[in-house]
Amino acid sequence: MKNKFLALGLGGTIFATLCCFTPLLPIVLPALGLTGLLGVLYNDAVLLPILAGFLILTGYALWRQKQQK
């Protein structure tokens, strides 16, 4: 279970960071036909809390891994 939390946390952190700091969403969403979501998702008020949540999940997974050793 701990490895799943760590994998989800790291994967989500990397994805959210790419979406925050690079123009990944404006390229991917129109390619998928989801241009209408671009105004909602490509917003710092949405992406930064998602990034913070994944960072907290990663920290929790690392803390749990350290506690079990």
C-alpha cells in the first residue's frame, strides 16, 4: 500500500508541475477535443491546490515508509 501512495504522489506531483509551469494543458486538451475545459483547468486557482495535495500525499507516503523501517 505504501508504494502505491508514493507512486501516486510522485506521478501526480510531476504531472501537476508540468501542467503548472509548462504549456502542457493548452497542447493536450485541444488534441483530445476538450478545449472547453481549458478555461477551467488552466488556472492557478485549480492547479496549485492540486499540486499541493500531491506534494502532501508524497510527503505522507515517505513519512509512512520511514516509520515502518
